[in-house]
Amino acid sequence: MTPPPHEIPGVARHAPPRGSRAGGAQGHDCRIADSYLLTVARDDNAPIVTNDRYRDWADDFPEIARPGRLIRGGYRNGTLWLDGIESPAPA
């Protein structure tokens, strides 16, 4: 089981201090969330559906460069699309 974000080694190293110009509170929280998500995906060998490329995390999470690890997705004309995954035909 993955520990809570504040217990993951390295999270503090990646997160800018709260209130810093580098990210402020929201930037700090996003860095912790990114680290947590990437750690859980690593632990569970799971892909991540995202439009983020996580380039600033590539050194710590090199597996994100593997095909199928990060899946782009979104909504287009009210229909969910996932890059590389065929959508079923509408009924």
C-alpha cells in the first residue's frame, strides 16, 4: 500500500516551500499530488490518463517515458477519447 504523500521519500525534495515564488501554496500542493500519483502508478504498475507529460519528474520516474505509461485523454464533442484506444461506435 502506498503511504500518504508526506511520507513518500523525496516528496519534500521536489516541493517548493509554501509561499515561495516558485510555486506558492498551490504549486506546492500540485507537486505533492504529482509525486503521489506517480508513486502509486509505479507501485501498481498502472498507466496514468493525463495531458501532463511530467517532464520535470522524468529523472525520478523514468518509467513515464515507456509507451502506454502516460495516456492522453479528454472530451471532444461530448465524447471521451483516450489516445491509442478505440472508442465504441455510438448506439
